[in-house]
Amino acid sequence: MYNQGVPPVNFMNGVRYPGIPARGTAGYTANVPPQVPSGSPMTQGGTVMPAPPQFEQSYIENILRLNLGKQGTFYMTYENNSQWNAKVFTGVIEAAGRDHIIISERSTGRRIILLMVNLDYVVFDEPLTYQYPGVIGNPPPTAR
């Protein structure tokens, strides 16, 4: 025990800190910083600022997903292919993933999986639904 008029002394890292309980004794709590979500901005004083809203980035698969059910012409190239280097597919977009597009041909009903790695560009004969990153809604149509 210690004297009632003298605060307890604890040695941490070779430094004497009066009034701090020793590790392993009742009342000891580590000085643990608050949990901060990765990438959250902080002030110089250590206050965590609310994270800015996250917006989906404008990747090809996201644009294609916004336009499911629309017909497009897909221009593809295939390197080192002795039979055909380039090929054109026309079909309705059924699905789009990070590495693939699934289209269906209206005339045959055939489903085709196209790999994104081979995609050069897509042409549509109708307006597209497109949402810019960080902007809510569709931009107004441009006058022609």
C-alpha cells in the first residue's frame, strides 16, 4: 500500500508517471486511439472528419450495366489470331461484368459472351443512360 497523501507512481518506458496504475493492476487502461476507417481525412489535432460520399467510378462494365436491353455493335480485336484479327458483333446487352459482356442476337436468339480484354469500342443507335461519377442523375441531352 501507499500513503494516502502520496499518489501512486508507475514507471513506463523508464519514465516516472505519478497517478497512473501499473500494468496488470485494476484501473489500468491503455491509451488506445479510436478506430478510423481507412482513408478517412483527419485534422492536425487528430479529429476524424466524415468521409466524403463514395461514387461508383465510370468503368465500361458500369456503363454497359446502365444500358441493359439496348442493342449495340461491339468491335473486338483478337491478337495473334490466324483466322481473324478483328470481329464485329451486334446484339442486345443482357449482362456485363468486370471481364465480360453477354449479348443476344435478335435474329438467331443466340447468346454470346464477349471478353472485355478484346473490346475496342461499342456503337449504339439510341441514346445511352450514363451517370457521371460524383453526379446524381443523367446529364441533360445535348442539342444536335
